[in-house]
Amino acid sequence: MSQPLPSPCTNHFSVSAFTNSTMSILKESIKQELLITFYLIKNNFVAGFLPGVIFTLIAGIHNNVSVDDWPPLIAKTTLNSFLYLYMFDIYQQIIGVEEDKKNKPDRPLVSGLLTMRGAYIRCIISMVIYFFLGIILNIYLYTIPWLGITIGYKLALNSFYKMLFIYVGTIVMLFGSWIIVAPIPQDISRWIYVFAVLNSFMSFLQDFRDLQGDKVIGRRTIPIVYGIKRAKYVASIPWLIIHPVMEVYQFHTNRFYDGNFIYISIFLMLFGFYIGWSILAGQTRDHFKVSYRLLTYWYVGIVFSVHSRFRNLHSLN
């Protein structure tokens, strides 16, 4: 005896239920991935993502990019800057679980939000995409060194190596972000090299914030080796002396700044003085966390100031 055929209503209900179930799973997967990404990059988002995007935008303005070219340009720099940060952060967290248990327990591998296998998969995929994106954007001379620096970060067992990695990271970020638009002018490239040195010394501040985790893995940073009191004096020198001297020097030697540069420069120097004072006054990890957060805002401000520093570069050449 033949079985009765299912009614069209039953088929429609089955397809609809399957579609709803699939969409629900997809939404939850996307939500979970966004949550993981947030906790992976949230600590370094300001210093690791924003400067690259801002520098590309400044390069676009500097080179009079047409209206039609802005959307793809923004898409390129957003993806490049995101991968620059994402693949570094996830690899750093893979090799730094023990220190993160002390310094940043809310990170995905420590909190259990992400498995080690899942982290390795994401890390490899992001590195491969970053490598080929560098070739496509013709900035591979900067993306490949950053890949090498990222993989070699496990060697950063003292303040010198950490500062060296920050120096190289600053150069590859800013050079690559500008070259997405056009070749970089010589005057701006010289400024980047000098600023990268300054930024590497400024970032020594993070060693106070990460003190407990650094002790766990045997990292010999300046606060650990020489003591917090002496290290605070050393860390304040770039903010209270070197940065102001460099700003005054550029004001007297740079022919390309516009009328707003003096005000921006004074603001950044005063901001730097405040950070230097906060280092000297610091007593607790929470205090140094705030000081380091201020450093990231200062970094963004310095990058943003390039537009004013070199506003008249083309007109005077």
C-alpha cells in the first residue's frame, strides 16, 4: 500500500524551520567570533589600529585623492591595520598565556573563551591573509618584516628587545599605511625614523603595567632589574626632556608646518608632561595602566599632527 505524500504545507514548514535554525546558528557564530575578536585586540586597539588608518587618511589628503578613490582606500587601510594588530595580538597571547594569567586574565585563552587550537587556526589564517594582502597592496617590504617581528616576539625577554620590536613595528605601520596611497616623501620618512626611536622609549612605560606577568616568565625588564623607583626616573626622561626638545627643534627647522602646528605641538608637549608626571607619581599597577592608556592617546595625537607638520610640503618643493 503506497504511503501518502507529505503536504506542501509540511514541506514548507520543514524548509522554513531548517532556514531559521541555520540563520540562528550563523548569528550565534558571528556573535561569538566578534566577542573573541574584541577581547583579543581591545587592549591594543588604540595604538595598534587607529594610527595606521589615520596615517593613510592623511596621506590621501596630502595627495589629493579623488572622492571616488576614498571608499576602496579606506577599505584597504582598515583591513591592513586590523590584520597588523590581530595577528600580532593573537600570536602574542598564544605564547604569553602564563603572563596573561597575571596581567590580563580577561583575554580569551586565559578566560576559556577561546581554545589553543582555535587560536592557532585564527593565527595562521590571519598571517596568510596579511602576507598576501601586503603583496596585493605592494607594501610587502613592510608586512613581511612585521610577520618576522611577530613570530620573534617570544625573544622579547628584556626591555631592550621589547623596545626594538616597538621601533620596527612603528616604522612598518606608518610606512606601509602611507604607501598604500603613494610613495612617501623623504621628509616624512625621516620624521618616521626619528619618531619610532622616541616611541620605543616612550613605550617602556608598559613594563610597569606588566610587572607581575614579566616576573612569572622571567623577563628582565628595567623595573625588575633596577627597581621601580629608579626605572620611573628613566621612563620619565623621554616625556619631560626628549620629547619637548624634539618638538622645539622641529618647530625651528621644519619649513612645512601650517599655522595650527604650534598649538598642536604645545598641546602634545603638555600632554607628555602630564604623562611624565604620572609616571613619577605612580605607585600601583592600576595607576600605570591609566598612564599607558594616556600614552596610546598621545601616540594617536602625534600621528594625527603629521597633517599639520607637513601641510605645506608639496607647495614648497
